[in-house]
Amino acid sequence: MIEARIQLNRGSFSLDAKLSVPGRGVTALFGPSGSGKTTLLRAIAGLDRHADAYLKVGDTVWQDRGTFVPPHRRPLGYVFQEGSLFAHCSVIKNLEYGFKRIPHGSRRISLDRAVELFELSPLLDRRPTDLSGGEMRRVAIARALLTSPRLLLMDEPLSGLDLERKGTIMRILERLRDELDIPMLFVSHLPDEVAQLADHLIYIRNGTISAEGASEDIFSRLDLPLAHEPDAGVMIRTIAAARDEEYQLSRLEFDGGIFMVARDAGPIGRPVRIRIPARDVSLTLSRHSDTSILNVLPATVEEIVEGASAQVMVRLRVGGSLLLARITSKSAMALDLQPGKGVFAQVKSVALLDET
Amino acid sequence: MLAENDLSALGTTLRLAFVTTLILLLLGTPLAWWLARTRNRCKVVVDAVVSLPLVLPPTVIGFYLLLALGPRGPIGGLMERLGGQSLAFTFAGLVIGSVVYSLPFVVQPLQDAFTSVGRRPFEEAATLRAGPLDRFFTIAVPLARHGYLTAMVLGFAHTIGEFGVVLMIGGNIPGETHVLSIAIYDHVEALEYGRAHLLSGLLIVLSFLMLLPVYALNRRYRMGRVS
């Protein structure tokens, strides 16, 4: 568990953030560009020393009045944006740099394991200048991980990569989350990245923390500006339950029903996160059988909030899960929507976040 | 081929250049590091002071050094009170003069190299558990190595080439302060053009051979192919 409180004023930018990061799982520091995410991450790592800061990790105070643990004494891993590496060292020397400085007894991951996990064996003798962006990122994450950190900090680990490379890094990060049990805190401004990877969200805007909590909850909160972005939508955790070979459909079970998706969701039993954009959910009062939409779910209206340009955002409860639907004010009026009312949610598209 | 006193002048010159370069690297490294990293307002003043030897006539430096190192000067006087001798007209005095005179030629390449390394590699190293000294030797020095090479060669070559300062505080003592540039001057004065040619040619070749690798390596470095 990390508790941090950081205040600073730098000209037009001010930051006043109080946050707690769980000691397990993946936490995303999420918010628009310029909201102070990197500043916070750097303060946690001790790279910048702000006068008004308090930082406690587990039972140890890292920073307070008169106390400042320098960065090299903080058991953290840090992956800089763009994954920068030591230009004068080969890949293997980069990997060994931190690893060698960790006492044998504290090493929780071996060089060989990291090389295997990040698929680095063909790159070991290369220079950073001869690596692609995705390769640099992999080396940088592996190098940080080899210090066996108690928390892995990553600044936009996927920025500037094409979709394929993003996928590779994402798969590795998922394996880290699921196999190595290393708590991670990463900075991102993209909802999809965050929805795919994070269990816990810290939503930051204009230098203040405007919400924190489980990813599912934050994405479905109508009081946050997040739900009013054009690409607003919920994240739902599902399990791949069955495969219909005839129609090439996968069945995903979640707390509240099933989704059929025209994609391969991987082996049965695999956890799959999906994202459902609010603009792709429409509502009807009766169940239509004569529709091309595969996924129609009985739902209860929980909350309705006015949005921009004559639209409303509706939060729906489907079993133990939540959905968002963006519809026009006119439709909301016509359907006489109000909290507690039973409706059917027609889900036009489901995005699988964990591609196989 | 070289007369005995010319040979001894060559030896003295090389010894002077070697000792001066060594001292300059030891002094210049922390100074250049500080200049490259500090946000202190005094930086500009120190920058300007370090660069003074570039613009001043060497005789000005020599004149003040002579006063400071001589028996009535603060440094020479102190040396005498401590039971030694004043530093004017000694090898040690020559070393002090050369250090002052060649300071910018060592500090500026180092400062440029440290500046171009930037802060990021040090932050990376810190998050990989390297303490400040560890970071300096494993990150700053290797990343600034082209700066060290330039500093070393320029410091060495510039010390070999100095004349004015030596003239003022050297005193032309064979084996002690009689260096090449003075020897050439003496030969010309005595109309011994053959010997002047020999020494001058030697200096040209020597200096060229030292500068060549620096520019070759800097070119490779700028092309991003340093290894």
C-alpha cells in the first residue's frame, strides 16, 4: 500500500493530489495530458523532490518533512516514457545494470527468466540505437523488473507504438500481472489501455484526483467527466465459456449474463476483458426478436444524466454488472426512462480487450 | 639528430604537458560537472573566469603568476615561510602556470559532454539502484568519453604550445624550465635555423598526430556511430 500526498505550484500548473495505491494488482494513473500524471509518478520515485510531499510505502515513510529517501534507495522499478536506455551499453549490459546492484537474496526474477518473458534473446548484443521502439520498450521494462521492485512504475508504457507492438507489450504486461504478482502503477491517457490492464483506477484531472476505485466502477460513474467523453463506455470482466464453430461465435459469461462475440476469445475458461462503448448501446422497452443485434440483455435503469447536444447518458444494471447507454433526450422522453425502470439493452458492439 | 639540450627541452615539455593534463583532468572534472549541472546564478561568472585564458595575452597571466609565485607574492611567500623556495622559475611554477593557461581547453569539452548527456541517464541509473558516485563513474564518464578524449588532447597539445606564460615565469633553466617553444625562440635568436626547423617541424607533426584522432572520433560520434 502506498499513500502519497503531493502539493506543488509551478506557475500556471498546480498539483494537489492525495492518493493511495493498492499493494497488489495493476493501478492506472489515468487522465488527460497535462493533468499531472508524470509529475506524480516522478515524485513517487523520488526523481523530483517537492517540498510539500508525504509518501509512505507499507510501513516505511519515504518522504515527509525532514525525511527524503533518495531514488536509488527506493525499491521501485521505473520505466520512462519512450523506454529510454543507456546508449553506451548493449542490451544485456542494460539488463544487468540494475540486476547486479540487487543483493542475491532479494532477487525474485532471474536474468534468464526476464529474457524469456520479454523475448529478448536475439537482441542481447545489440545497441539501443539499433532497436525499434517496441524492442526498446521491452528492454526497458525487463531492466526495471530485474531490480525485483516492490512496485513497478511505468510512464505511458505503450505510447507511440503501433497496434501490433502495443499488443505484444500488453500481453507481456498481462503475464507480469497474472504470473509474477508484481504490483504496477502506470500512467496512461487512453481508456482502452487502462480498461485492459488496470484493476484499480486513479482518475486525475487538472492536478487533482477526481476519483479512485475499481476500474469497472470508475468507468460507469456518471458524475465524472470520463462518462461524457465521446468514447465513454464500460469495462466488463468475462470468461470465455464456449465456442460455436458453425457461426464462428464465442460465448463470454459475465456477472449478469452472456455476450456472443464474432471473435475467437481463446480457450475455454480464459478471462477476457471487454469494453462496451456507450454509443453502441440502445434501449427498448420490450425484447425484440426480429433484430440483427445478437446481444440483448434485460437491464434496470439506475441513473440518467443530461449530456451535451441533446443526449442523455443512462447507467444500467445488468445482474452484477453495469452498462452505459448514450441515447437522445427525445428517446429517453419517449421511453419514459426513470430510475428503477426495466428495459432491454441492445449491445451493438463488444470490443475484446485481451486479443489472443 | 637532436642536440642534447634540445632533447632535454623535449623531455621537459612532454613532462610538463603530461603533469599539467593530469592535474587539469582531476580539477576540471568536478568543475565541469558543476558547471554542467548547476542552476546557481554564479555559474555565468565562473564560466567567464574559466574562459579568461582564451582571450588574455599569455603575458598577462604570466605577469600576475610571476608576482603571486615569487618570493614576495602570496603563494611564493607562503612556500618560503614553510621552508621551501618560491615557485617562480621552477618546474612546479611552470605546472601551475600551464594549468591556469590550459584550463578552458579541458573544462569546456568536459562541460559540453556532461551537458549533452542530459539528466535522463542519471535518473534511469538512480531507479536502477546506483548511488551518486556509482552513477558518475558508470554513466557520466563513459557517456562523456569523447569529451574526455578532446579535453586530454587539447590540454596536452595546448600546454606543449605555450610560450608567453613560460617566458614570464619559466626562467629558461635547462632540464627544469627550458621547454621546446623557448628553445625554438633561442635558436632563431642565435640564427640557428637548422635546429629551429627541426624542433618546429617536430612540434607540427606531433600536434597534428594528436589532433587527428580527436576530430576523427568526434566525427564518428556526431554521426551516431560511436561504440
